Amino acid sequence: MASFIIEGGHRLHGELTPQGAKNEALQILCATLLTDEEVKVHNVPDILDVNNLIQLLRDMGVIVKKLGMNSYSFKASQVNIDYLKSEEFLRKSMSLRGSVMIIGPLVARYGYAILPKPGGDKIGRRRLDTHFLGIQKLGADFSYCPKQELYEIKADKLTGAYMLLDEASVTGTANIVMAAVLAEGVTTIYNAACEPYLQQLCKMLNKMGAKISGIGSNLLTIEGVNTLNGCKHTVLPDMIEVGSFIGMAAMTGSDIMLKNVSYDDLGIIPDSFRRLGITVEQVNDDIHIPCHDTYEIETFIDGSIMTFSDAPWPGLTPDLLSVFLVVATQAKGSVLIHQKMFESRLFFVDKLIDMGAQIILCDPHRAAVIGQGKAHTLRAANMVSPDIRAGIAMLIAAMSADGTSRIHNIDQIDRGYQDIDKRLNAIGARITRL
């Protein structure tokens, strides 16, 4: 198990360019299964989750070529459906949460898919009902094998349907959209997710010949087509990494320029950091975070305590609440962090408390943070990363702490952040990988 050793207390100075968006890339790569023509994808992040999905596609028979740094071509002209029944496929797909999004393309194109119970972050229940119910409404049949913990999905034909999703699931919406583009007739999805990741997927599918309208809203209309063509697509910068770097800069008192962030696709993220008291300066399509000796959390207009809670887009993404929480520990003022979607995502705060942070874990979903205004620096600690976002929050805490910290299980961080130690060391961090 790999580890980071972090010497805290060093300010960073320089430029960082965010990687391609992890969540978008996982959807886009699954969508390449919808055509037998070549699909070229650029700005693909070099991270564990994406690399594992690329290898899974190769194993399924997709012809994958690396065109250059972060650029690939995919041609799914010889997919081996029998491979889905192999122990190797079940083992690999079980360990990768993003593998759930191959269901839609496989059922749409081949009428068959198998899905073991997927893995990923240990952040609480992550149900698949939205995926299954939506694809069932298009005409697919699901069966479950309790012994092997896998789902088998079959469909002789998919037919368009109206559906009101029970939750605005990003991956659920993506799966249904990818199934619906090759279904016969019109599909209407209400309460659809509308995150930039989903918008990008829909735009790419339209370039391939799909007919999707309502992109960017929670009401999508999809006119089914018979076949899709190849295309070229460029993945957006990762807004979660942009947010992570904003918080890291403020907490370590650093002066950082974030380059080519696709500012218009960041939504409420910059303003949310401003409410934490952090100066976020837009410079064309870049973001400048100047050195902060202190930053003070705003209150609401009536003077009540500031609350940050996650919500479907255009609300605040749940993937950044761990970063907001750790950054708030060194702000002036208090804040309530309300993680609505996942009941285990805040459990890492016990390590921050060990480091000297003043946090009250109210319940599995809420944590009250009493900021110390950098009057008391966090202490170094030994930690284990339970998931991607808690891992980056721990790294931010360790970089601002007094002394040398150690973070174990950093594969969790590598799943979502490309060469994070090398990139941060290049601008002044002291991180050693063991």
C-alpha cells in the first residue's frame, strides 16, 4: 500500500493546469461502445479509475490506441460479448464504480450486459435503482443472481418512453441517455441530471448523430436513431480539481494561478469559495488565488451561521464538501457542512480533530466547523485515505500542518488526481511517495 510523506508549512507559488474531468471521462469512454467507428478523445486524465476503464474496454475487444499525451482513439468494432461472462471481467468491473455505465451502451447495441455489484469509494450506500428503472422502462429485463452478486440485463428491442427519475443521478442519467439514443422512438427524461459532465456526454452523442434536445436542463428529449458515427471529443478541465486547488492555495497561504479552467463551466464553485472568505480572481479563463494570511467565513444576511450543502447541478457538488470542510478549519468564523447524499463521507473528520481542528460531527451527514483563523496551526498526523475526496482533504490538511504527516492508501487519491505529488512539488510542496 503506497503512502505520502508530507512536510507541512511550505507555501506554493506558480501555475497549475487542471487535468481532464474524471467523471466526464468515465462517461465518454463508455459511450465509445455505441459505435463501430473510431472515436478520438483528448484531455483524458491519467488516473487509476480512467486507466482501469480503458484496460477493461481493451479486454472487451475495443481497439484502443494512444495518440499522444492524454489522447486516445477507441474503435468498438469487435466487442467480445462472451468476455462479459468471464471471471476476469467480473473481477475487474467489480472494482471499478464507473463500469456501471457500460450497461446502457451494451444493452442498446448488443441487447445484453452483465454487471457485478460495482466498487469505488467507501462513502455509504450508492444505489443503482435509477439506472435499472430507467433502462427497464425502455424495455430491458433485469435478473439478479444473489450467489454471484451480479445483474444480467437483456433486451430484444429498446423502445422510447417517458420517465420521471426518482433522483437526478448523474451516472444514472448518463446510462439511460446512452441506452435511449439507439432506442426506437422518443424518450423523455424528466428530473435528469444536468451537470457539465452530462452536458458534455450529450454534446458528444449529438456529434455522433444522436438527436438529444434540452441539454443543460433537467428535461431531456431523445429521438432514437439506428446507428451512431465516430467523432472527436475533448474532455473539460476537472472542476473538482480546480476547487481542490483553490482550497489548497488558501489553506497553505499560497499564490497560485490556475490555467485554462473553463470558468463558465464551474457554476457556483468560485462564489462558494468566496463565501469562505477566499479571494478568487478570474483572469480570462484562468483563476488567480493570491496569498491569504487569513480568510473569514461570511454569515447569511440575517447573521446566522453559513451552511454549505450539496445539491444537484447547478447546486454545489458533493465532491467538494470534504475540501470546504478542511479549508474552513483554518478560517475565521464557523460553518455547517451538510453532506446530504452520502452518509459515510464525513467520517474522516476524526483525523482532522486529531490534528487540532475544532469540528463537531453532529451526525453522519452534518459537521459543524469552528474555524481557528490560523491562530492554531494543525498538527501533523498519520492518516489513511478512505476515498478520493477525503484523501485530497487530508493532503491539504497535511500541507498546512506543523510537522511531517503520513497518508496511507493513497491509491484512493491516485484514482482521481493525476501525478498530484509531482505537480505540487514542482511549485514548492514537499511530498514524498513511498
